[in-house]
Amino acid sequence: MMGFGPYKGRAAEMGRKLPGQGREVGFSLCKDAAGHIVKGPTAVGTANRVSIPIRCPHGSRFYGFYHTHPGSGSSVQPSEMDIASARSSGAKVTCIETDSRMQCYRIIPG
């Protein structure tokens, strides 16, 4: 896994409008035929976990995940569960946003 930025801006733009109120929120990142990033349905979880369905709009394909780590002092570093989930699903990237920062990571198969 390594830091990855090309889709950071688009994922952040999609994520800023999400309801969360102290709970993790996430969605699948998908690529359409033109290579643009589009989002799947929004999932709302608990304070420290969200189960994100791998569903993409018609004509797009699964590319990765975006989710929040709510709360002050939260880290943009993916947890071991984040990494394992991304790898097992075939995600190419995972993006994590806290109250003050966002970072995307390329997933290297493990």
C-alpha cells in the first residue's frame, strides 16, 4: 500500500455532502467508461466501522472505497481491517477522510 493522490480531489468532493454525525460513512468508488470517478450508494455505519456495498452505477466498474474516520484526532491511515477489506474486494484504491484531512492509498495486492 502506498499514498496515492490522483482521485483524492474527486473523492473528497463527493464525500463532503455526506451525513455522518460521528459515524463512519462510505461508498464505492467506481470508474465510468470515460475514466471519471463516480460513487456508489452511501452507507452509514457506527463510530468505528462501516460496511460498504460494492455497487456501481450502470456502465461503471468498481475501483475502490471512500470512507470517513470521524472524530477529532482520527487518523487518515487505513486500519488493518480497511486494508484487508480493500484487498479481498479487489479495490485498487481506498480513500479515508477525517475532520481535517483526506488521503487516498493505492492498494497493493498482498
